[in-house]
Amino acid sequence: MTRLAELLDEARQEVPEVTALDARSMLTNCDRNLVLLDIREREATTLGYIKGATHVPENVLQMHAENVVPEKETPVLLYCGTGIRSLLTAKTLKDLGYQDVRSIQGGFNAWKDAGYEIISDSALSQEQLDRYSRQIILKEIGEEGQLRLMNARVLIVGAGGLGSPIALYLAECGVGTLGIVDFDKVDFSNLNRQVLHIQANVGRPKTESAKEAIARANPAIKVITFEERLEAHNALDLVHDFDIIIDGADNIPTKYLLNDAAFFAGKPYIFGAAIRFEGQAGVFSPKDGGPCLRCMFPRPPEPAMAPT
């Protein structure tokens, strides 16, 4: 951090920083020769960019600056997310001989916070971009991944200690359709750990309580409830319309039954179990060439070996 502070101080001695207001004035009134460069990663530009900006990732600009801005007399204005990387990159351009290089102080965030116009080419709405922004900027997710999440259908069996955080996290990250299977009612003793449920819902079906909690967390999520016990006669029907099956059950027979239903339906099965201070989790997807739960544990353990 000390070294970074020194580099920033050094860069500020050579590179003028302009406020968002000054940048807006420059873009409105300045010579059309001004080149505005957005040096953020592609995922970040999905959230929006300044009108007229050319997107050139930081590393590409540093290596191929002469192709991006051939004339070193051309005025260049850079911005990143917060103004730090653009300042350092502007210093690099200065060292390469560019004469008029500036950086927007506070970057895109300062521009957006000031309420100035931003452009987005995303298929997502502005509300969706704002809600899921911290996921979209991850290369492993991006806009494509977020759209896949929003189109996904996930079945959660059990709305108790395991199913509660699973349902809330999937709802908050935008999984479009959640199925909740549970035959139980909310008990007062559930409230210390089953975070889907509140005291006012004691005595009500867990599926109803879960649906209300998910709606509070993210109203855009569709919730399909199944107030019934997962059994051999209904297991295949329950998993049929979902893409991924998540095990939040609290007993061994249900886990094996759910594994078998997912196996025959060709669905990925996410296994989870917890007792006291110990837990296990795993992803099984035989359709993709992996094992199933029975490959790891061929037979259910004896009741004495598997406390509830």
C-alpha cells in the first residue's frame, strides 16, 4: 500500500486529474479531437459507460497505445472505475511521449454518482444492473452468466437449516425460479438457525413462510412451493421441471432418494449435510461424466452411525 501511494503521488505530479464536472464540460465543449478512453474490463462496462468513450482494457492500451492513439499530440482523457488505474495508466502514456493526458478523478463511479448520463448496451434493465453489479463485474459471471442465472430453475428440498440460507442466497443473486419442497410447519425452535422464517410465522407451513421471505429479499424471483414430503412416488415428478437439484434435507433416506431421482432425470445434484459443528457438501453430475452420491457412499449408513 505504501508503494502504491508513492506511485500515485508520482503520477499526480505529471498527470492532471479532472473532476467529473470538468470532464463533462470538456466532453461537451472541447475540441472533437479529444479521445475518451474507458480502460475497465469488459464486464465492468456492461454496467454502463460514458457516452462517446472507446473501450480499451488497461493492459491493451499500455501495450498498443500507438494503435489506439497514433498521434501523441492528441488530447486523451482516461477513466476506470475509481480513478486509480486510469491515473497510473495515464502516467504510462506520459512516459511513452503523449503530451496531453488526463484522468477523471474518482473514475466512472464519480461520474455516475454525479448523475451524469451513462450508456449501457446490456440486455439487463438498469435496476438489474444495479442489483447484480458486484456479480456482473466478475469475469467468471459477467452479463452472460447473470442472464443464465435469471433463466435458471433450481429445486431446493428442505426449507430448514440448510435450505434457508441456500434459498436466500440464490434469490439475492438472481436465480429466476426457485422450487421449495417441505411438508413441515415453522416451529419456535427453528428460529435460531432457519433464517427464512420469523416468529410471526410459527405454526404456518414452511413453504409459505419461505415464499414470503424470498419475496422480501428479491420480488423478481418466481417461487413454486410443494407442501409435501419427497417420496418415491413423487420424486421424479418434483425434479422434472428444474435444472439443478439442491439437497437441504435433514435425513439420510431423503438424500439417497433425491440423489436417485436426480440421477434418473439427468439433473445435477448438490448434496449438503450438517450436524452440530460438522458439515459436508458436494456436487454430483453423472450426466457430465461424474459420480453420484451412491458412488461415494454405496449404501446408506446404519441409523446408529448417522445421528439426526
